Amino acid sequence: MATDGKLITILSIDGGGVRGIIPRTILAFLESQLQKLDGDNARIADYFDFIAGTSTGGLVTAMLTSPNENNRPLFAAKDINKFYLQESPHIFPQESESPQQLVAMYNLSWYTTITKWVKSVWNKYSEPVYHSVEVFIRRIERAALRPKYDGFYLHKKIKEMLRDRRLSETLTNVIIPSFDIKLLQPIVFSTLKARHDDLENALLSDVCISTSAAPYFLPPYYFEINSSIGTKKFNMVDGGVAANNPTLLAISEVTREISSNREVPCLSNMDYGKLLVLSLGTGSSKSDEKLEVGDGQSWGLFSWFMGPNGTNPLFDVVLTATDDMVDIYLSVFFQGSSFKDNYLRIQIDSLKYTQAAADNSSQENLQNLEKIANELLKKPVAAVNLETGLYEPIEEAGTYEDALIKFAKRLTDERRHRQANCST
């Protein structure tokens, strides 16, 4: 498809904890195609005007766009999976004790669960049963009074990696959402805002910790921005609360920024009515159909927060719904426009329920997710069927691998036209 160098290119990366391995694998493939066209030094940040990321997608965004000592991206896309395979087990340590996984909590109400355990202890006192009760009480106490993980290792690792780099320093414009629980409103961190307002110019580490602070899993995060004009305070939780799929948010922010009176370097000659968008999901377990309501009477607090094998049904339901609605809105918009080929959403809905758990950091699951992502590249391009809610192949659209090869060509053509336009 022809290009004139005036498209606005947007990359969007969903949240999803360890499932972020899926978009990271796809980005590694895309970057390899860009390198085939433009040389080994080509990086994702060179081709997208805006990169938006939520939660784990926000961390990937920072890794792709933070400058190293040579003012090049801190990470190549292919290196990000290595980082996550190594660090995820420390960020989300898996418990060794699992007396029947306490899965009974999934199907039983609080009262019934307690009753059954008390009866088992009373009728058959033994060390394993005692251990089960002890672990059960400890988990209930933890779930009621503190997050599932303390976040210490994640915070330490992010700060070590990003150091004192600030939002204004990213190599391309980034958009990372979070949510302020004191103000009860979304907060959108962006490079363009940071370059125009010192009180928006947060440390990238603070931004990444904020957008990753998933309720129940990790603690909320407080930080301040201090400047000569004052102090701004933030009480933050995960960006998924506001926009787990940040594609629509990114388009909204791009349109607002470019149509404002601000000078936007390198974008002043662009047509914000023409967008080239790549949106990457982290997978869902729609097709697995593990959750069943039954009579609904046992679906209290614990059923919503403690599903089978340590999963979290409430988050799965809410985030999957918002992700799909954004995709549906954009699919309708782009299909009705004159540039319908300018939107590519890559998502898979056939994960097993345990694979979809945001914190399942077992080596087996991490390697499985990487394998699933590589297999996804070979599958036909698909879109959500509004009747079934499932992703179904689009006729004659080829595979995701084919689509990304074409997308890479468009990105390189766009960049070359832009460079040519700037030199004249």
C-alpha cells in the first residue's frame, strides 16, 4: 500500500502480567523483519511515533524506548523475553505448599469450606490435614490484609534497570496509563506532557511501578514529583483499571496532543486523520470455559478473587471485557474508514485458564507462553466475532507472520518517505 510519510504510527501493548511474553515474542519477530530491511541496528522505537503500554505492557514500553549510554534503546525486542523468563519467578514467587491447591475455595462458600476442613481435622487428625488448615488460615489472612506479593523485588529491579531516566527522555513518545485511587481518576503519563510540564516529568521507574501495581496482586504505589513550581503527589494502582488495552486511549491522546497548540517535534507535518496502528494483546482463556456460575449462590468474595489454581476470576472477567470492547470499537471504526488496512490487532483467546493467570511464573508456564506466541505467528489473522465473542480467521488475510512482514515494510517505507520529506 502506498505511503506518503505522513501517517502517524502507533504501537499498543496490553497488560497481563507474565502473559506479556506473548506480545514481546511478536515484537521480536517484527523487529527482526525491520532489521532485514534496514540493518541490524533497527529498533522498534525508530518506527513508531507513539508507543502505549499498560501494566506489563508499560514496562515493555519503557524497555523499548529508554535510552542507553549511546542514546539507543535500552533493550532490543529479542532480549526482553530473556529478562522476563529470568525475573518473573522472583517477581511472582510460586508457593511450594499446595494442599490440594485449596481449590475447594473455588466451588465452595466460605462457610462450607471452613466446615469441611474443621470436620476433617476433627474426624481424622493428621499432620497433612493440620498443615492444610494452617496454610488455609495463612492464605486467608494474607488475602484479607495484604497483597498477594510484596512487590519489593519488582520495584528494586525496575529502579536498577531504569535508574534516573525520566519520561521526557524516551526515544519516541510513550503513553502509559495508571489510576490514582485518591483522586479516583485515570492518570496518563506521556512524553509530550512531560516535555512541556515539569510536574508531569516523572521518573520512568515510578511510572512503570505505578502502571504495574495490580490490585490484589501488588501494593499501591505512592510517589511525588518535585520541581521549582511545586509538588505533585500520586497514589497509584495498575493502569489496567483504566485501560488494559490502551489502543483507544493512545489514539485519543495522540489526537488531542497534535490538535493542540503545542509544537510537536517531527509530527507537525502529519495527518492525524491517518493512523497506522499495531495493537498487541496478551491472550485470554475465553475458549477454555473454566468458569461456571451454577446457581450463583456460592459466588461471594472468595469465588471472585480465588479461582482454580490460584487464578483471579474478577480480573479475568473485567480485563477481558474491556480489552475486547476496545478492539470492537476500533475494528468498526477502521472498517468504515478509507484506511481499513491500517489497524492490526494480534490476540489469542485459547489459553488454558491456568496459562492466563497473570502471576503464573512457573518455568513450564513461561516457556509454554513463548511457544504459544511463536505458534500464534503461524496462525491466520483473526478478528472478534460479535455473535460468539471469539476470534475467528479472516478470509484471505494470511497468517500473522505474513501480516507483520507487510507491516514492517509499511513502517520502513513510511520512515524513508519521512526522512526524504525532512531533507527537502
